[in-house]
Amino acid sequence: MSGGDPGPAKPDGLCSEGVCPDGLLCAITLDPTSLPRNRYFWVYSEARARRAHGRAYSLRRLSDDIMERLARYPCSVAEEGRGLRIAYRDEALTLVRRIHLGALETSLLRLLLARGATHVPALLRASHVDRLRVAAALERIRRHPRLPDPSGWGDVLSPMDPATPSNTTE
């Protein structure tokens, strides 16, 4: 049984265990080993947290797909609301995959692509705003008293220093 009723949302946007779903999404996307489901089972007891976990793994797969295809196939990227709409052709399945990402998911994808993709379209390049958005979400989960303060998150955001060249193409 998947999904289910997310239950009443707390006024501050936290799950019933006091975990920020956006922070959880960022933590797992950037470092999938940071909050394992077996060890932190209580974190995933609510549907919103389970959805954040699933979405994090989807973003990582999307990043891998895009990095693999950018050099060989065109990737259509358009702004839509506060996020992006991405379309790319999957030749193996002879289909076009279309994805809509919200603002936080867009920032996470950009940060993942900054780790190793080349020939990145302008709309998929990481910016200072992306770094700030993700860092703010990570800070909300870092303050939780029962969760570890993962050292790996800082490593992910540190290459995003404004003085550091990004994954741009001229």
C-alpha cells in the first residue's frame, strides 16, 4: 500500500515527528546514505516523509539520465511557474520523458548536475539562489535533536562557492 492520507499538516510544515519534508528531500538527494530507512524508521512513519524519500531517489535517477544524455541528445528545458519543465528523448524506449519540477527540486537537480555534467543548458546551471534554497532546507533538518548532523552535506554545497567556476558551457 503506497501513499495514503498524509494526515493533518502541522502549522510549521513539519511532519508529526518534527522532521521537515523539504529538508529530508534535500538530505537524501544529496547524500542517500545520510538517513537510512532502517536506522531512522521513525522518520519515515508519515506519508509525506516517505514521499520525500521516493522523490529524492527519483531526482537522483533523473540527474543520472540527464548527465548521460546531454552530450548525445537534445534536452528541452523551459521555465514553468517557479520550477522547470524538462523533456528528453529516451532512445532505448523510443519515448519522450516529460517532467515538471518545483523550485526546490529544480535547485537540487541543478546542484546534482553541477557535480559532473558538461554542456549543461543555461536553465540547468546551478546558481547562488539554488545554493541558498537548498541550504535553508538542510538547516531546517539539521536542527532536529534526534537526527545526525551529516558532515557530507557541507561537502556537497562547498563546491558551490560563488568564486568557484560552475558547470557552464561557453
